[in-house]
Amino acid sequence: MTQNATGSRRLGGDERARLMENLKAGRRTARDRQPVAAAQKAASNKPKAFDFKNLPQVQQLQLQRAAADMIGIENPFFRPHDGLAAGTTLIDGKPYDNFASYNYIGLNGHPDVNAAAKNALETFGTSVSASRIVAGERAFHAELEQGLARIHGVESAVVMVSGHATNVTTIGHLMKKGDLVLTDTLVHNSIAEGVRLSGATRINFPHDDLDALEQLLISNRHKFENVLVIVEGLYSMDGDFPDLKRVIKLKQDYDAWLMVDEAHSIGVLGKTGRGIAEHFGIDPQSVEIWMGTLSKTFSSCGGYIAGSKVLCDYLKVSAPGFVFSVGLSPALAGAAIASVKLLEREPERVARLQANGKHFLEYAKQAGLDTGPSRGYAVVPVIVGESATAAILSNKLLARGINALPIIFPAVPEKSARIRYFITSEHTFEQIERAVAITAEELAKLRKDGGAVERLLQAAK
């Protein structure tokens, strides 16, 4: 539209043409207009493609990330490593002392393990291409399960393709509505998800409070058909473990089942690394369900249940996470089989790990660091308080050659954020002492102005 000398407005050629077209369209009969209006109304009511950015939890995550960016906290997670992560690692081509992997007895990358994986790959390919119940069964599956049963000192085992899914499908399948599951508050998410799937009632007892567990059994056992108590062999956030002898007595006294998640305790506890049963000198067959993963000591990937032959045979033909999943791949099974044999053959690895863990814990306490209830077996937290403090500290450690990751809310309570150190048989005392000294020094700097982080966070909001 243009304006003439008198100030009146004049339509341009293109605008005039569009106006004429609109006028022509306006002469349509009511009959012509009705289908158009109906189509427009239908289009406006049609559900739009959902944008996940609209999810409240996604928006909250984005706000947190924006706040961290504003105060200069680099994201410490998802940093790619350039090769094998053991006592040391490479990130962006630079070497770091590594305290962020659970290669507990140094078997990942061991020549025997690599050779076994390669041999399985060359013989069987990259996949067994079916669930084991259909056509995916291979001889190495039975060999691995026999080895795991031998390590645990029980009749049988069943291997699955995911540690998390092992807990979910086993608990979800064995328990049902009308049953009760009593869990330590700090059990792994996979346990909580398994109970939720089962429909059973779940009651938590305070961490490692066996008096509270007994009171729950007294008050509730008679109300439910089956009761399952679940604890861990080594708690992955705090590095402590329960009095298994008393837990077994309680489950026997109140006619309950017991499940022990040994994801972090096999290869770590006991003189020869056979777990918490060996540590306490108990008969492993007094526990109904042993659970473990292949991704820690056994330098592979997957999970397993060990126990009676009746239990394992039942899970093999009925647990959805086993029946409807592909069998464990050849290379992963080969690596795990070799790792089982090495654990049996070289218990000195376990002794070296335990010595390193004890040294880290003692040295950290001498430095005034808060290590919580850790017993010094493979997992030692340094509790710092706020999540932001933990993230900043982790980045400062990285800048000084230490790779150790923060654990923040909601994985732990907000005031209990920490740097979690995984200790392995491959660390040296020199590495351990350097990591502790640098941690204490950098944490002291952060705390010198105690409210700095909190003020930065408030400013970011």
C-alpha cells in the first residue's frame, strides 16, 4: 500500500489483485462455505504432534542446565574416553588417573579376556540371533552359568542380557499382588522398578537398620502370602554392606525369602572374591536368590540370578526378560567366562583391590574428608553436600588430572551429593594419595567462601 500527496492510502497492483480474489471467494454460497468451515474446525481440533520440550520434567532439566551454564559449571557427564579405562584413562588425548570405572580387579582388557571374546566372535559371530528358548542357545551360555554358580557356591545360574533388566524381570515375575517386599532404602533403582512391576506391596526400612527390618517383619509378615527381603552385598553409593548373618536369621525366623544383589560385591568381598557370603563365612545356599552383573568384576555386560536349580530353570522358561530377549552375545559371554576363570585362578587381584580400598579410606579420613559409612571395599564416597559443589569439585579434579565423577540429586539426597571413587586392583598407592590430597585441597578452596556456590545458584535463578 502506498500513500499519495494528500495523505490518503492507495492499493498497489498486487494488493488490489488479492483483494479482488478475496471478494470473489466471499461470493460463495452458504453451501460452498460449509464444507470449508467444517474442514477448518476439524483441523483445529486435530491433535498436534507432541513436543517433549513441553514435559515439566524436561523443562526442569533445561532450567537446571541453564543455571549451571550461567555460573560456569561444565557438565561433568558423558565425557568420551579414548580407550580402555582402568587405573588410568585418556580423555581428549590427555592421561588421567581414573577413579570412575568399576573394572574392580583389572580384567577388562586382560589378554585372556580379549582372546576369549575374539575367539567367540570368530566362531559364533556377533549375535546368537534369537532368544535362547527358541534358537539362541549355545554351549557357552551353559558354561558361563556353571561358572557363576560355582563362584557363588550354589546349584545353578541364569544369565540375562541386562543387569537392570535382571532385577526388574526376576522380582516382577516372582512376586505378585498380595505379597510383600521389604527393601533397604538404598537399594538400586532396578530393584524398585521390579517391585513396582510385580504389584506387590513395598516397604522400605532405613538404610542398614536391621532392628527396623525386624519390626516390619513382626508387624506385617502375617498379612501377606510371600515376603521377600532385599539387600545389597555392597551398596554402590555408600560403599558399606549389611550384617548378612543377622539378615539371614531374620528371614528364617519370619519365613521370608532373601535376595542379595551382589553387583558390586562379587570379586570385591571375601578372601577370594566370592562375595559377601565368603566375607561372613556363611553357607551361600541359605540365601534363596543371588543376583549379580557381568559389567563389573567380569568385564562384560549383562546380569544373572544364581540359586537353586529349580529357581533358575523356572526363570528360564517363564521370566519375560529372559524368554523374550535375545541370548547373551558370544563375545560378551566369552569375556565373562574368561573373567570367571581368572578370578578363580588369581585371588591376589582381590587382595590387591582390598589393600587399595583400605588405603584410600584411611588416607581420606586422615585428610578430614567425609567418607560416610564406607568400609573401604572398592567404593569410597567423599560427601560434599550440595549438588553444585560436587559438580564444580569434579571439574576441578579433572583439571588436575583426576577423573572422578559426582553423584548428585536425585541419585542421592540433595545435601548428600558426593564424589564417588571406584578403587581397583590396578591403582597404585601413589595415585590414591595424590587423588586424596588434591580432593582435600580443592574442596577446602571451595569451602573457604562457604556460601559462594549457593549465592551463584540463587543469582542464576
